[in-house]
Amino acid sequence: MSLTFDAIILGAGAAGLFCAAQAGQRGLKVLLIDHADRVAEKIRISGGGRCNFTNRDLDVRAPHKHFVGQNPQFCRSALSRYTPQDFIALLQKHSIPFHEKHKGQLFCDRSAEDIIQMLLAECAAGQVQRWQPCKVQKISFVASTSGGSYQLETSQGLVQAPSLVVATGGLSIPKIGATDIGYRLAQQFDMALVERRPGLVPLTFDGADWAPYAQLSGLALPVTISTGSKKAQMAFDEDLLFTHRGLSGPAVLQISSYWQEGTPLSLNLAPTVDLPTALAQAKLRSRKLIANELSTLVPSRLADAWASQEADWQRPIAEAADKALARLAERLSRWQLTPTGTEGYKKAEVTLGGIDTKALSQQTMEAKAQPGLYFVGEVVDITGWLGGYNFQWAWASAAACAQGLAERAQSLAV
């Protein structure tokens, strides 16, 4: 004998927990299944343990500004129906203190655990049943005149429901339990997938080429970073972090979602300084070495690393040729370099690509060709910028799905 539910949700991360809570509070009998011992590990580690849970600056009328995918407009419907303000209101209802860091990014004052406990409390309010850890061994769909049901063989027994929600996330950070089950399920039901790759991820460079810059590991500074052709260029003003193997920090994580293999990045390492003018003026008044003068404009470690690269830059600035100073200014403000790769899924915050949005309803997240099968959150080909956008997509897509589940349950009951 199998247990019967109105909806079964796979994955107890941000999207799965929220969808379960919302559906349960709409009167549905919901089962939430996850293979891990603990729920929402990605929430727990996000934002340095404070969880950047949404972003006030999200423009629901223009999702392409903050989201990546083959069709970013797909997420407009869900985002406009469940907004950052809606999630903020939920935190306020639970008396969770939070603050804005910058650029609309909202973080918990205390800990990401506040968000997890809030989601669990919301699930409890919806009388959601939770099986954890629980392995899913097989999923099948049995058609019938009443619409059919999804039957799951699990480590805790047989279960079935007319609706199945896939909220299993992507491939990023496998050490906290990421798997490809969502993509395998999509393939099982003949759904199209967009190629997956790591997103919001540090970029790496060839060992020999990177050797002059490896000494800068740990150095952080504000930059302007860009990639792509002039017609399709993306640029960010964010902080950059040098690492032993390449570049990281918010600037690089943001640009990594747009960077294509084999294409260069362009970096302005002193975006707030007019370097040609500043160096030319320093030449008129100073007897210091170029590196010393440059260190008043950029971090001293960066100044030393750049000045050491050419003999013309290793002399007092007053003795430097104008062309040499112009070349130095140009190099720092238009540093062109081509990454050889990324740090991969182990360091990626998200997975780009996933379930093709063409196969889903943007109103309910239901598969167009497979009734009762839904996909929400990161498993879908919608990826947000760094700064709370991915969590907002999780909440919004989950809320849209929960509404769709309730409507479907109502129609099946008639």
C-alpha cells in the first residue's frame, strides 16, 4: 500500500521548503522529501552565514536586468506576483531582524538559521510532512482517466500524488549535497534541457601566465570589469579579489555568468582615478619612484607588481618618459586577460542552464507536456545576479507553483 498526497515535493532547499509551506497553507496534503540529513544547507552557508535573502532593487518589469537564461522574461510573471516586499513582510511577521548591506542586498542581522527556522515554521503551519533523509529510488507516472499520478519508490516506502514538484537545485557545491536528479527527471519525461555550467564562480588562469600576479593573492580592490562585444557587453562595478589561481570577489562572480570560454575580460583597476592625468601631474612635482607614486592611486602591492613588469617603470617618475607613463596608465585601466577556466561547481554559487523554460508554464511552473509535473528554483534555466536575486527567484517560483498546485487540486476534485 502506498501513501497518497495531493503533492510531493522533491528537495528541501529554499524553493522546496517555501513551495511546501505555501501549498500546505492552501489546504493541500503535502509531502516534502530530501536525501540530506539537514534542510537548506545552501541557505545556511549563504551570505557568509547571514543569508542574502532578497534584493530591494529587483525590477519585476525588466527581469533581464538581473537574470540570465535563454529567456529571462520567463520569470517576470512569478516575480511580479511574489515580490521582495512580500518576503520582507514574512520576515517581519516572524520578527526576524535584517539590514541592507549595499545595492539593495538584504541580510539577516543574526544568522541564516533565522530564515531556515521561519521556513520550517511555515511548513508546520501548513501541516507539511517531511521525510529526511529519504532516498528516491524510482519515479513513474501512471496515467488514468482522472489525470494520473506520480508513484515514488523511496527508502521510506511507496508514495503517490497527482502532482510532483522538482525543487532539487543545481550542481553547485556538491559537498553540501547537490545532485543531478532534477535534470535526470526532466530527461525521463522527455523535457528539453539547456546546457549547464557553473555560474557565480571564480575564474582561473594558466599557471605560467598567472605567475606575476599570484603574489597578489588576498588583495581586494574596487574595479570595473566587462566582457563581450560592444553590442552585447556586460560590465560591473564591484570588488575584485586576487587568488593564487586567478580572480574572485563579487566583480568576477557577477561577470562569470556572462563570460564565454576563450573570450577576454577587460578590467579597470582604478575606476575612480584619471590615471594619465594623475601620473602626468606626479611627474611634474615628485622625485619618488613610479611605484611609490602609483601606490597613492592603487593598493601598494598592485603598484609594485605593475611597476616591476617593465624597466621603464622602475625609475623615479620625474625621469620617466611620457609614453611609458601613458602605457602604464593604459595597462592599469584597460587590463585585458583571458581566463582559462573556472573553479567549477565546487566553488560555484549557482548552476547556469537547466530545464528549458519553453517547456514550462510561466504562471504555474508546470510542464506543458506532462500534467502535474512542476519545476521550481535553480533547476530551471533562470539564474540571478549575485546579491539576493536567486533566492527571490526561489521564493517567487515556489509561490507561483503552490498557487498552480492548489488550482490543479481543485480542478481534480470537481
